Amino acid sequence: MNSVLHFTLVILLMVTGATIFAQPRDIRPGNSSISGRVAVGDKPLPGISISLSAGQFGGNSQKSMNTKTDAAGRYKFSGLAADSYRLVPNAMAYVFESDRMSNQPSKAVILGENEALENIDFSMTRGGVMTGKITDADGHPVIEQRVQLEVKQANGQKSRYIGAMNFFQMGVTDDRGIYRIFGLPAGKYFVSVGDGKNNGSISIGGNSKHYPQTFYPSVENEADAQIVEVTEGSEALDINIRLGKSKQTYEARGRIIDATTGQPLSGVEFGYGAMVKMGDRTRLGAYGNTGERTNVKGEFRISGLSSGTYGAFLQPDEGSEYYSEPAIFEIADSDFNGLEVNAQRGASISGVVVIDGAVTPTSQAQFRNLGVFYNVQINNASTSMFRQPPTINPDGTFHLKGLQPGKGMLGIQSVNGNNIFSVLRMEKDGVDITRGFDVTTGAQITGVKIIVGSGSGIIRGQVNIVGGTVPSGARLGVSARRLNSANNMGFGGGQLDARGRFVIENLIPGEYELSLNPPFVPGQQPSPAMMRKRVTQNVTVGNGEVSVTLTMDLSEGK
């Protein structure tokens, strides 16, 4: 018997060549309601703000409604339409009891017509507190330095603690070098500050001083670090760390030029990142930009670099005609001058996006929010440099430029709002190019047609777990793959609700394969026996609804 399931399920809707982002949407009026209680043990939590967002992921304050718990810890949202919703209690000092390492306590619910959904309760525990002071080698406070926490899992592995959104602000020292983090789940933590070792991390527009990674209690050798144990409602005081001398930092100066003419490119954005070893190749790891642009001479400057190998590149933005490969440079014990980034005029692709089938007011409105993006595959590795996909024109035409040569792939995504479309096929002059096409240097490709469609098919499902329980904090995954399609597939998403239900909408009629993947705890590798518990089921989708039940048996030997 399955009641409320205390785990997270991610549903991946695999569609042809499209990337779908299930963004929040407006809350529509109706005749349904959601109610529940927020409590710590048997004690109610009055005055707690509860946010309700529509859409499978929710979380946008501009599209949410709020209420507060009463003296008995109860809340209620009335006048709701049938839809998917997400509920979030805004109680930063508390921890969601059933998922102690969750980024944010929340529950998803799928609400039916004229349904009074009750007992969507939140069982909370008081979070712990950790506080301390960060000082430099001379005992002076280190200001605006970020504190990092890693959780020691039951199996001995470590995973980075991300925490709720407020952790981002709390984990930074103030003008006295003091940090105070509250709302921590009970657990065992490693505490550190400073730059990580050999992880390709870089500081983008951050603190100009760089310190070697130092663990509590003031040791640089990770093996000597001490665990800080946090229990429910406890305070871990004086978790102080004294850093060593700050690393010497350097600058790199260079310019970006047109590789063909040698002329400087002014007013273009640049990015940089650390080069890291990945297998038998060295590639650009973490990267970003400061938002700065080259001057009239095409010159740029990158500050705050510690010793290491980096790559600098032209950062393409919308409308840019250029791209560049990273220009590699080494920082040893001095500044680097004379770096040249050779920018190439990229290829261009123009065409039109068309809707296959009837156009409704809803699809027409969503169509105006579509953008076309481009990915390129070079040496079997996909690459894309922060290029925001431009929206298509009102008549469906689009024009992309500054594209890197290679095996080109096009896709669509919603720039503002839910995407109800998937790509049915892509053509150039009548030839199918859905699986990609060759883009040569400087090519001007025209006549591309992207045919998209949306359906009215819906899969409503129920997930049942038998023969065991899902570990606290574990996640499950469900994917839906359209069969008998030669097209490439992208990803969309949805989530399981508090009762183990899911819904996938806007499906084009056809045969789909649903896959329920076994539970996994972030930071832990599922066992081979657990991986074999994957469940698949085929379902035929038409223009209406189809109901599906997926059952996973977690008993040993199954």
C-alpha cells in the first residue's frame, strides 16, 4: 500500500531534438484546494509562510501565492484549478525531516478537478547552527571569504553540501571574518575555506586574494581535517580556521584580433577558464566571464590568477559574427603579457520554424517564445559557449551567425515560459538533417526548416514501491522515450507528487517507452543489484489521457 512517498522523482520526457524547460506558470482559478499542517514532532509551527507555485518545478516568486500557518500549524490554498503545484515552507531555521540533505524542503502535488487534497503535511526538525571566524596568517579577519561544507555519507564518501538558497549568503564571512550558518541538517561535516586543489575552479569577479584550501582545524592536508558533527537544534561554536599566506596572484594581458585581417576587435566580451585533464585530453574546465569587454585596441586584462594553465576566448553573444578556440597560456610566477586570441568569422544558418498541424491560440502564444539554439560536436565532444538562443521572428524565420564549424545540431527551447513543442524533423532543401549536419568554416547555410508539433496526449501515472523502502533523500528517475522515431532526442522534465503520481502532457500521438530507474542517493553510487531493478513499460498515447502504474520491487533477490 502506497501513501505519501518521501522521495524525489525526476521524470525525463524525451522528445525529438528539443529541450523543454518546465517553468512556473500563472496560477489559474478553479474549485480545488490543498491543505496541510507544518509541525515539529507533535508541536505545530504557527506563522510559517507557505508558497504555492504552479508548474512541475515551480519556484518563481512572481508566479506564486502565499499563506501562513495558523495557531495549529495548518494552512490552506483554495480556489485552485486542476494543475501541478509545488509547495515550499519558508522556514529557514528548520529542516525537512524526510529529506535531510534536500536543497530546499518542498512537495509537489498533482491536483484534480474539484479535489480537496488534504494532509499535505511538512514534518520539520530544528536545524543546527555552525559558526566560527576565519583569519589570515597574521590573525587579521578574512572578509568575504566563502566557507565550504562537505557531508560525510554513511558509506564514507563525501558530497558537497549545497543547502537551501539562503546558504549562499550565510556561507560568506562578514567584516569581522565571522560566518554563521543555520538550518543545517544533522550530520557530519568537513569545513574548509580557500581554493580547491586541482579541480579546475576559478574565481570570476570574486575576492582578489587567493588562499590555499584549508580545513578545520587550520590544516591544509585533507587527511588531517576534523569532522564537525551537527545534531538537531545544536550549535557548533568556534569552528575557526586560520589560513596560511595568501597565494601570489598574477595578471594576463592580451588582445582579441580577427584571425584573417589581424585587426583588433573592440567591444567584444571575453571569457577564461582553467584547463583540466579529462582522460587523455586537456580541456577547458570551469569557465566564465567578468562582463568586461575589449577596449578600442582589442585589449583585455584578467586579474587574480594563481599559478596554473588557463584558456582565454572570445565570449560570443547574440548577434556576434565571431567565435574562437581558447588561447592557452601558463601562469608560473609572473604576469603573462602578449596573449593573442584569434577570432574567426563563424558560419551562419538561416531558416524557418513551422508548426505541423492545427494552430491554437495557446500554441501560437507559445510559438512566439521559441528560440533556436546551436550545438557543435568536435572530436565527439559537444561544446557551447553561453550563447543565448535568439527568439524566432514573428513569421517563424531565424538567423544564427558566428557558429563554430563541426557536426552541427539545432534545437528549440522556450525563452520565456513553458515549451509545449517538440521537434518532429529538420530539413534542408528537403533532405533530413535531424541527426545533425556538417558545418564548414564560414559556411552560409540557408533553407533550413524545423518542423515542430505539440499534441494533446497525456500520460497520468502512479509509482508504487513494494518489497522495501526508498532511502531518505534518495531520488528516482522516470524517462519517456518516443519509439519508432529516427530523430535525435532531447530532454524535458516533470516530478513525482507527494502521493507518487506524475503527469506528462502535450504528447504527440505515438508509442512511448516509460522507464522507472532505481533510487539513488546523491553522492553515492547505486549497487549493480539496485541498477537491475529498472522497470520499463510501453504505452500508446493518442489525443486523450492514458493511465499507467509503474511498480518497483525493492526486495532482495528481485
